[in-house]
Amino acid sequence: FYFIQNVTENNVKSSLIKEQVQRQLTSTMAISQHIGSDLSLVMAVLDGLGNSAYLQNEETSAEKTKNLIEQKYGLLENIVDRIFVLDRNDVVTIGLSPEGTDRYLGADFSQRNWVQEAKRTLKPVFSEGFERQGIYTTFIGIPIINRENNQYVGLVGASIPTESFFAHYGNVHDI
């Protein structure tokens, strides 16, 4: 009897573990697809901004450009914590965050690796993630390229705090 009980108990444990692993894989796949969808939305909005007539005409600090950025920020504010525009010298000319005008306004981003890479390759760039004050953040930068002469005009970017994904999709440890 003891032997049969032990075998049955091991079979039940093994079955429960397999079921849990399958549930975790399914949940992880769903979260991954949602995150991918959100990142695609952010990339599409930033690309659209970079191709807007205002930014194509190098109006990187004009009021019309700021209004357009504010409008598009409204689409992304549950994903990103800030959105900003850099001029050709990689200085922030427009910046928005949940509090309103961004504290990055006027900041020089020219020494940031992801900005240098976007400027050099003229392709979208994701920064390495970094942690500051307990918040893990990743930046996305889309270079603004003049469609007529293929020259670098600036960059439109956003920062994504990791906790926004956890808040939006639930804590990964709950999976």
C-alpha cells in the first residue's frame, strides 16, 4: 500500500508541475505578445511623428509641433513615461511627461550611446536598459531623416519604465 501511495503521489506531483509549467508558458507568451504590440504602437507613433511635415521642416521647437507631440503622447501615455524631440545637435527641444513639460527640456543627449547610434545608422534604436532611483528604463529613438536629402534632422524618442509594463500586464512573479 505504501509503495502504491508513493507512486500515486509522485505521479500527481509530476502532473501538477507539468500543468503549471504549461500555464506559465502560455501566460508568458501572452504577455510577450502584448508587450510586442505595445512596442510596435510606440514605434509606429514615433515614426509618424518623425515623418510629420513639422519635423521634416526642422520645426523641432515650434508650437504646432508641440501640439502634435501632445496629441500623440495621449495615445502612448499608458505605455511611455515621456516623449521628446531632439534637434540636429541632439538637444531636447520638446518634452512631455505625466507632470506636463518634461525636465529634459534643453538637455544635451549627444553623449548617449543610443542617440549616437541612431544618428550614425539613421535607424531606430532601443537603448540598453538602465536603473536609476529604483526605476528600470529603456529609451526608444527614431531618427528624423529629411526625406528630400536623407540628412539627419533630429530624433523623436520615448522612455519606457519597466514598471509600466508590470502595472499594465500584472507582476511577472504572479504568472
